[in-house]
Amino acid sequence: MNKNDIIIREEKKDDYRQVENLVRESFWNVYRPGCLEHYVIHVLRDDPAFVGELDFVMERDGVIIGQNMFMRTRIDRDGGGEVPVLTMGPICVTPALQRKGYGKFLLDYSLEKAAGMGFGAVLFEGNIDFYGKSGFGCARDFGIRYNDMPRDADTSFFLCKELIPGYLSGVTGVYRTPKGYYAEDSDVREFDKGFPPKEKLKLPGQLFG
């Protein structure tokens, strides 16, 4: 990857369909037969928690090859009160360019911008093997639980990075996923009719059926 060939900028309305198609191609048959992430990003742009200044696309030679976005959310503190945090994603790079450094470059750029805006921490669901390289750790090590899952549940997928050192010091509580990330299958199927047909496959390693 040559960083001099890369431009990262805020997404524009004219990009929306191209980005949704990129997200669809990147997530298709990865976590489930088909995918829902392209619908999720479509919905989240109109959510009050959406952070437009942190809605990024990555271009190479004038073609969008990656994207990332952030949403405001919260931790409900044990004993009362809330702590404002960010969540992130979907984040993706076009399949042909994955595992070549583009994703980490986009991620690190996005996190730097979020920190520059004064946000204190980012929590989201991801693979620690990848995101750990950008400073993420398991949220449970920060004392943060995932929604209403039991305290002893395996939440190794739930990650956290402080953007302000010490921001979560002394904080224990429950993270709340923004409602926009929960999609109805019927809504996804209807939205997907606007894209070229693709075969849904049940593959080994998928998390959802």
C-alpha cells in the first residue's frame, strides 16, 4: 500500500449508493448468508446519534475502496448515571484490497479524528486480532459489560479503546448498542432488492444462520 495514493475524506450524499454497494460486497456471506450491513449504514445516516464529521470514505485513484463511521452511544454506570462514548462501524475495505494495510490506515485515521473532537472512548464488536493492533482491548478489562449479557458470558468480541487516557477509570457499567444497528430481516430483504442479485450461502465460520 502506498499511502500517497490514498485520500480519506468525509462521505457525501452522492457517495451513498456506492458506499452501500461497497459495504454489501465486503460483508456478503461473511457473518451470515447474505448481509445486513449495507442496510444498517443506510439507516444510521438518519439517526440522531450519527456523527457526520466522523463518516469517512477512503479513495484510491478516485474510486471509493473503504469506509468507516461512528455513532454516539452510552455506558449506563453501575449505581446510576451515564458515560457518553462512541461506537463504530460498519467499517470495511473492498475485498480485493483486504489484508494489505488499508483497513488499519483508515481505522487509525478515523480514531485520530474522533480523539481530536474530544470523544473519550470507542466501544464496538470486532476481532481483537485485528483491532488490537490499533490499541483496542477487551471491554471487560475496563469493567464494561455488553448490553444485558450475563457477567460470566464470553464477550471477547466486545472491544474498547480509550481516546482520552483514563476516561473510563473507575467506570463500571453496561454498554448500550444504538437501536439503529438492529435490523428487521424483512426490511433488509426489501432494501436489498435495489441491488444486483447475489447468492446467499451458508458457509463455515458464519456467526448467524
